[in-house]
Amino acid sequence: MNTAPGRATAVAHPNIALSKYWGKRDFGHNLPAVPSLSVTLAGMATTTTVVFDPALATDAFTLGGQPAKEGDLRRVTSLLDRVRAAASLTTRANVLSSNDFPTAAGLASSASAFAALALAATSAAGLAWDGAQCSDLARKSSVSAARSVFGGFVELRDGHPGDEDLAAASVAPADHFPLRVLVAVTREGPKSTLSTEGMLHTQRTSPFYPPWVETAPALFARVRAAVLAGDLPTLGVAAEESALRMHAAAIAACPGLIYWAGATVEVIEEVKRLRAAGLPAWFTIDAGPHVKVLTTPEREDDVALALAAVPGVKRTIRTRPGGPAILVPEATP
Ligand code: 2P0
């Protein structure tokens, strides 16, 4: 419940793509070149408060207690400008946001950030927008954020010219089948190439970008069917293929874009060893060095123990499918 007019707080979770998005069909409208399917994660969250304040001359954005960088403030302002236009408002806003997981480290912080911001900002502006409208708004700032508006398993189709609105949609709820996702953190601190630049560079220079775009829809269909069937082994294999093809396209860019650390490869090898030993374990990797491992609740402890023992793994975060972005009561100071 958000009682004070002009302000609202929302919580959103990161998501991990099982079928990856990498590349834009239209940079101006931020339309993805390939369809993607993700699982929204419980256990990690962004909390964002938006306060429209007539006393402000410009928007202000504080991230984790620190004034945000210029570029981050610009992205926040551009989302707020869309909200102001829709609500016929001119008032500037103060945005306070915090993550309970590392920012910009390949843990999809922009996904939860813009999903929380879209929900908090529209609510604070008095707009009663539904999930699809918030998802489209979030997607215009960050494609993966469109998916974090919804909980459980979520899809986002590829965009085509003329797609002014493009929202993600739910495929199956969080409890559709028993899944655990373990994040093997291989490096602390922000990554060197942000996703937006990384995919633009891949698009411009990688000879493997066209085959990536051409083959991604069939992989997406395999991932989607496996999710609907609750078939983790089939899902795991398709998710690994999607991650490796995305990285293959990025690695083949000029110069090559290698998001992996040495420990990333060590974890991949360990996942293969676990699988050969009969444990359910499949990996996926986003635009960073960490490895996310899909497994079952029954074998989560065994897999977590094995990952923690891999040289170079700093720590392991245990997550599971989680809920949608929601409005929450504000904490009293
Ligand atoms: C994904 N990633 O599907 C893929 C896999 C990273 C690797 O979406 O430019 O922050 O803001 O739309 O959404 C990360 O890219 O990029 C991402 P923009 P975004 O989750």
C-alpha cells in the first residue's frame, strides 16, 4: 500500500534468461532482435522509491546511498519523462534505489532496476497501469527489464519495425516445476563492457551475429516447450546452447568480447563432471563472468557444495523462481 500521494515504492527481482536476448532490431525503439525466455528469481531484489516533488528543479537518483552516475540518471530521467508525458505531469522526482546483490556484475541489475522503477514511477504518478503496460515501459529502458515485471517463467518476443509497444508475458508461474538456480560468483565488482555496448559491438563486428539471430528463434521454441513440459534435462541442454551461441557471437566480434573469467570455464567443467556423475546440473552465463547453474531442490545442496569448491568461485548465491514486481509499503525512517 502506498498512501502518500506522489510517491510509491516497488520491489522487483532480477531474471536469468534461459533463452538469451542479445542484439537489437531497432536501437531507437529498443526492440530485441531475438525472442527470449527467462525465470524471475527470488532471493535477490531491487527496492526503488519514487517521490514526485514540486520543489525539485531536476530529477535526482540515489543508488545504494550514493548519487548515481550521470549516465544512470539520464536513463532514469528518460523513463520518468515517459511517465510524466502519460500522466500530464511536469514535476521532477527523487528516485532512491538499492540492490541487495552486486550492481552491474552480470547479475541482471538493470532488469530488476527498471522493472521496479517502472512500477514505482507509474504508481507515484497516479497511473493504474497493468503488467503489460509497465513491462513495455521498462523494456524501452532495458529489454531484460520487461521480463522482470512478471514472476515465474516469462517470454518476450522479438520486435519488428512498427512495434511501438512490446511487452513480456507470463509463460508459467514460479511453482510450475521444481527448479533451483545457483549463482557461482567468480569475480566481485562491475564488469568492463556493459550489455548495451557489448551487443552493439557484436552486431556491428561479429560474423557470427547473423547466424545467432537466425538460429535463436528455434532455440527459444525448444526452451519454451521444455519449460511448459517441466522437463529440466531438455531445458538445461537448450539453455546451455543458447548461452554458448550468444557468447560465441560476442567472442567472434572484433575485438573479441570475452565476458568470462578463468573460473567461468572451471565452473562449466565442474557442471559437466557433475552431470556425468548423474547429478542434475546445467549452466547458463550472461554478460559477465558468473555461472548460473540449474538444478533440482533435491540435489541443490550437493551441487552448491561442488560449485563452492571450484577454484576461483568467490561465493554461491542460492535462488529459485520468484514473484513479479510489486508495490510495497514504505519503511518508516
Ligand atoms: C538476457 N542479457 O536475455 C541477456 C543475456 C545479458 C545476456 O538482457 O541494452 O541490460 O538495456 O536492453 O537488457 C542484458 O541486456 O540490455 C541482457 P539493454 P539489457 O538477459
